[in-house]
Amino acid sequence: MATGRLKIKRGGVVHVEPGAGTLRAPGEEVVDIGERGGLLKVVRTLVTLLVATVLVIIAVYVALAATLMRAVPEGGGNFTWIKNATFVGGIPSPGTYAYVSTKGVADNGLMGKLHQAFIGVDGGAVMVIIAGPAGTVDNGSNGNILWNGKDTGFAGNVNQGSALTNEYLAICIDQECKPGGIYRVPIDAIVGEAQYHIESRTISPYSLPSTGK
């Protein structure tokens, strides 16, 4: 068999020329190992950048969830975007969309917020505050609820002269409550302010049920 002389080109193709001891025919081309190594290096770099980007995103979200706002999972791939209960004066005013726990006291500590962000809230529900956290609610002649004698603009039925003590009267919008239903919500059951509903990659603000005005 003919022999040839190896002519090596870095990063490209190895050409075999006559005159060197080789089993390959003159002019035959083989892939340079250096070229393959370069490709693997590029792939490793891209994977490293991707992993680093994901870790940075997770770190930023954890920081936001622990301090300012978070996307609370509802199940079925849906979320409620809420922010901390930073209401003016610490009291949500009538018409505020609040995210509450219908199962008891909301854990708004550091670990509680992270739990909300990744696991959710037990008995979580979105409600609109009607009245509270103190005062008296009554039924108006027009079918609307009165708070301290003033029309709230929300229709419903409550016990006449019912007093609110460290609790809010709220109307259910979504999730673990009956939409349109009237609920009493203790102050410490409020998780935060509900801002957006995220469903099927669509982000939309919450809106009042048909019973609201």
C-alpha cells in the first residue's frame, strides 16, 4: 500500500501526502481531534452559562419573594401575583383586592413567604375588602351593604347591626371561597395584596364579580 507524509493543519483537516509512513491513501482526509474538542468546549460553555442564568433568576426571585412580592401557586399551573400587605396605614381600604387564608392565621414571616412563593397558601383566596377592621355593617334599603351607615357599593346580606372587631367584611373573587359570597376575614388572615392572575401564560388584573358595583 502506498505511504504518505502527514501534513497537519491545526483546527482543520489532516491531509496525507506521499512520502510518510501511513496506512491511509494519499490525499485522504480525516477529522482533526482538535476541531471536535473545540466544539465540546463551546457546548460546555453554553451549558455553564445557562445554569448560571437559571441560578441567578432563582436567587432574584427568592430575594423578591422574601421581601416584596411573589407568585403564589394556585394549582393547575395558575398563579396569583401578590405583594406584601403594605397598605396605607396598615389597613386595606374598601375596594382593595386582598389575598387571604381562609384556613386561619397567615404566616407572613420569612419562611412563610418562601412557602407561599413555592408551595402556596392553605385555603388561599382572593377577596375584595368591603369594610373593616372595625365599625358596624347593615343592610341598606337598596340591597347594598352599609358600613357605619355609608353605602359600600356592594350588594349582599349581613346581620343587621353586626359589629366588626379586628376583622374585615369581604366579597369572594376566586379560589378557596364561593365567588360573590360575603366573608368575615380576620386581620391576621390577610397574606398580601392580590394584583394579577396568571393563567395559561396570560396575565390579567382581578376584577369585581357580578355582585360588585
